[in-house]
Amino acid sequence: MDKYLLCFLLNNVYIRNQIFNQVYQLNRNLVKNQWRQALKSNSNVKEFVVLRWEDMIRNPIQLVNHRYYSELKRFYLTVRNLNWRVERYCTDFSFENKYFKHSDLYSILMHIARLNDVELFDHVVETLSFLSFDYITIKRSHFDFGELLALAAQSNSLEIVKYIIRAHRYTRRIDLTDQDYFKALSRSPLSKNYELFLLLTEYVNFPEPNHHNFERNLSNHHIILECYINAMRSGQIECVKWLLAQTKWNPFNSVKDIAQLRMYAGESGSFEMMKWLKESFNMSFFSKRFIDHCLKIKRLDIIEWIYQCEFETLEKDNPINTLLGSNMFIRIGFYLDIALHYRYLDGILFLFEKGAPFGSRIWTQVAKCGDQPTANWLIGIEPIDIEHPIDVAASIGNLEMVKWMNQTCPEGLSDDGIEKTIIGGHLETLEWIYENKTERCLNVKAINAAVSYNRMEIIEWFKLNDRELFNQCPSFVAVKNAIHSYSFEMVRFVHSNYPEYINGLSEAELNESLVLLVEYDQLDLFLIYRDRLGERSNLVQAIRASRHGGSYSVAIHHLDIADREIELSNIWFRAINSNDLQMIELLAERFGKTNADLPHYFISYINDIKVLDYMIDNYHLLFRCKLSWDIFVIMLYKGKQYHMVAHFLERVGCSYFYKGEEYKLGKHSVLIFKLYNTHRTRAIKRLKEAAFMNNQYIDK
């Protein structure tokens, strides 16, 4: 669009608002669709939220997640002095959480390290070093600068590497160990910066092989080998030469290490590295794995070089009876049919000319990969030898290959092909088949496939376009498979659209479904089957099955049966482990006075402050056995619930710990309960620091 016309349109307030509203809606719909797709593959995806820009620019985590680095830099560099309004800053610092998690802070530093922005990195380190929440002051020691150094070395952030080294060796503001420098050096070849590699070698003391201490020698060997491997992966010949010349570690003397180095060198795609290894150590790269990888990265030059090296070697070793042609490839188990899915016709043509055999499934693989240029080339050499080629193409949803197969050999489409199309969820291919082919699948297998594999879009399409097929009721096995694959919406769809399904089930099938729904905690579906069975329902067997499942809502719905058939401690454990305070109160009210005798180890799973307070207030009701407060605290500590321990000690406190003085905390191995006996405030502060390092916080 002409820029003058655009300016004219944007000057109109109404048109400008309409344009930006439409852009906002399009972006919102796009993000929402992405969230829905992610939700299908991962049910733990957080709820869809669209942040306003004014909220976004005040949230460093969101700025990092959405790659707004310039806004992130402006956010930190415009903060002049935070000491006078720390409390307000903490509120602005995290829009989604009341407190900032340690992993969030560390994530910001990691992203800035990749940016190689020293000014921003220094400012963030200094800013975070004096931020105070209501229970902890962040310290530099809370961040793993050894990992940050390695990350900066790997990301070619030379200025950040120099900053961290300077802060450690000269200003002593950062703690690093020799092992941290060693780890950074091992990852530095990935930066492909030889200057950075040489800089780190100045600060690394390479240990000599120690054959008397096997564990230490093995640990050092792994780090040195990682350095060699990363040099191979990035094609850094200079790094490999330096390591061979300046250290006493030579992995090329080990057959096992040579195989590993050859694998990474071949998969790196570095032609120069492969040539150097061939010249220096006579490495051979003629193998099924390397040729397959070269086809994957589409490197014909490497394929030609590998073949030529092997050809020359064979000709030199046995000039009279040289092993040429297809025998070379058969010897390594390479056939063209296993490499067609990379869709690299030039490489396939070269290997075919040099004698690589087709293999027994060449046309099946062509139909699966869906590469028409390869199919056009192959049809003139090898006839199609599969009975229903359209079936294979339709099963992977490649519509263009389906059309090509239909023009080349329109022998028809089998029920098996339509069933596989449904299993793959290829609705567009199915629509084309219905429009252009006369074959129809009248078998109930199509509906069973849609139900078993949770193809909701396809079964709804059948409902609108093929009523004859849709009206066939799915089988019990298909619905059972849907339950096992957590496709409960599909099960509900079957019940709402096929009322005859549940009527046609036998008593044994109904009770089997009852057991499955208890195991998967589907209370609404469970009630449908229970009401259908009536007095014939084997509720005792179904509730007994819940002890093997990960849920308890159905068992809670039938507590009278659960009391007899299930160990009540299982229900207590699930309620405590899931922080279900309402269910804990219900159980305590019903069974507290008679049956409640909770095992002590349940305490270690408490990680919610409201649940902890309830357990403290009802201590004598829930634990009939005598249990001292110090044992209560120690059980929380064993579960690594440091925030709960700190809250308990602040609320209830303990006069003295006679037990548990041997428990250590943190990297300095502080005897935390022994410290509490003498310095309570300091011990609670250490516990809160440990909670912060483990992303635990108390939401009051």
C-alpha cells in the first residue's frame, strides 16, 4: 500500500480504531489457536491469558518469554534507585505472582547472557543483589555463575565471559571453581570462536590422567571428551589440534572414544573436519548412518567424497577383485527405500548410479514420503508393486500424492485405506476421497477408528455428510480404547449421540466400564453407568479398583463403601498430596474421631499453608499416636518443604530440638536444627533462603 494513502487512513480516528481492533482480534485468535494446539498435546498448559502492553512492559519474565529485549533493557536501566520503594517494586516486578521465583530470576540472567549485553547483565546482577522480599534478600551466591559462564561461552558472548572472569578473579564479587572454568571450556567450541576458547584455556588447569583414582579420572575424562565432541560438532579443527598438543588426554587412542567422535564429526556436516580426520587418523565415514545423515542435511558433496574415499580404499586393497556397485552398500545395510523420506532426489540419483539397491519396499516408501519428483523418476524405472497405493498415501494424509497415485494407477481404494485415513485424522484427504472416488466405507470399523483415536472432527463430519456410516453404533472395545487414551469428551459424545450404545452392553461390560471410569476419576460418566446397572452394579469391585488409580473423587462419593473396601489412608494421602483442604475437612469430620490415625510420613507431603494450619489446629484429632512437634517439623524437612518448616517455626515454634540435629541444609551443610536451638532467627532465615532457591514461597 502506498505510504501516503496509509497515512491518510490512519489520520481518520474511526478507521484507525477499526484497523487496530481487527489486528488485535486476529492476533488474539492466532495466539488462542496456538494455545489450543498446545493443550491437545499437553494437558498441563496454563490457562490462556492475553496481557495488555502496559502490563507486559512491567513484567520482566513476559518480556523475556516474548523476546522483547529492548524493552527488558529499558525496564532495568530506567530504574534509578530501588532501595526507597522495594515493596512497590516487588509488586511491579512480577505481574502474575506475588513473589518472583528463583528460576524466573535465573532465567532472565540466562537470556541476557545469550545477548552478550554487558551493561544490562551488570545492571541486572546489581539490581537483583539487593532486592528484598518480605522474607529473603537475594544474593549473588543464589545464582550459578558457573553455568552462566558456560552458557555465555557456548553462545559466543565474549564480553559476558570476560565480565564474569573479571568479577571472580579481580573484584571477587562472584564465586567460581576450577570445575566451572573446565565446564565452560568444554562448551566453548560450540561458539565457533577460537579466541574465546583460547581465553578460557588461560584459566583452566588441565588435570593429568590419574589411573590410581578411577572415579576422579573418569569424571575428568568425560569433561575432556565433551570438549572434543563439541569441537567435532562445531567443526573447530583448531580446538582439537590445541587439545592434542597441550594436554595429555588423547581420546583417539580409545576405540570406544573414536567411534563416538566419528559419529559427532559425521553428523556435524563439517566437510573440513571430516577431511582432516581422514587425513590424520584414517577415519572411514562410509556407513549407513553417515550416508543417511548426509541425505538428511542434503549434502551431495559429502556423499560424493565418502563414496570416492571408500572406492579408492577398496581398489587399493584388492585391485583385481574390487568390491564395487551394489555390494558396497549391501555390506553396510544401506538401501534407497530407507532414505526416501528426506526428499533429496539429487542424492538418491547419485547413489542409484553408483549401485545402491532399491530395497524391497521402495514404492511403499515413495507413497509415504509423498515426494512427486522422486515418484516421477521412479515410475520410469521400477513399476508400482503395491496392491493399493492410494491407501498408503491416504494413510499419511499427503493429498498431492493421493491425487498423483489416482492418476497413475486408479485401481481403487480399500476400506483399510479409509480406516487408516481416519486413524491419522486427515480430514482434508477424506473430503477429497468422498468428492472424487466412488468407494465408501460402510463398515463399522471406520466409526470405531474415529472413536478409538479420538478423531472428533472426522466423526462430526460423518454426522453431517455420511449419515449411513455415522448411524452405525461404535463397539464397546472402541469406547474402552477412548477411555484408556483419556478421550473422555469422545466418550460423552458417544453417549449423547448413540443412546443405543449403553443399552446394548452386557452386564459384564457395564461393570467393566464402571471400574475403568473409577480408575480415571470420571464421576459424571460413572454415575451414568451406575444408574443404568442399578442393583446389578458391582460398586464394591469398582471402588476397590480406585486404590490403583490416581484419583479418589468417586471413592469419596461412596464413602460408605470406601470405608469398608479401601484403606482409608489411601484417600487421606491423595487429599493431602493434592492440597484438597475441603476433602481433608470432610474426612476429618466423618472419620476423625474414630478412624483417623495418619502415618507420620504424610506430613512430608504438605506443601500448602492452609492445609498445614489445619493440620496444626487439628493435630490431636488426626494423629492419635503421640507425636512431638519436633518430629512434625522434621517430617516436613524430610519432604524438602522448607517454606512449610519456616512457617511452622514462626507460628508454633519449638522449645528445643532433641532430635534431628544431624540434618544439613544447603551447599554449606548447615546443621539447621542445631542452629535453631541457639540462633532461631538465623535458622529461619536460612530456611527461607532454601525455600527461595527451590521456588517455594508462602502465599499468605
